[in-house]
Amino acid sequence: MVAISATNSATPSLQSVLGGARVAQARREADQAQAHAQNLRQQADQAENEARQSQGRWRDLRQRSQQAEPTYQPRRQGPQGYSAGQIINVSV
């Protein structure tokens, strides 16, 4: 009886071998999932940074456009509602 139990403990059972293989496979899958999640986090961080930069550029351009003088200046009205530079026909 002692020899049989020594032989049984020396060779792993098929069930324990299969269980170990399943554990190893599960670890590999977990590592892959973790690497994929980390990659997605990096992509999300990059997209967020790009969005912040874009919003900053938009705010800067908007602020500059509000401060800049327009290229078109409307005509200024003279003393009696006449536009500056308008010729008035005065007959004597």
C-alpha cells in the first residue's frame, strides 16, 4: 500500500495537470486584457490632451479676433447725418 501511494503522489493526476494548464491560460488572458486596457487608457489620455489643446487654440483665436481691429471700418457720420467725404451740392 505504501508503494502505491508513493507512486500516486509522484505522478500528478490528469485533473491537476489540466487545472494547471487552465490557470496558466487564464493568467495569459488576464495579462493580455490588462495590456489592452492600459493601451486603451493611453489612447484616451492622448485624445483628451489633443481635445484640451484644440479648445485652448480655439479660445486663443476667439480672444484674438475680439481684440483685433476690423479691416472694414464703417463710414463715419458727419455733423448733419452726412457721411464723411460726401459732396454737397450748394448753389448760390
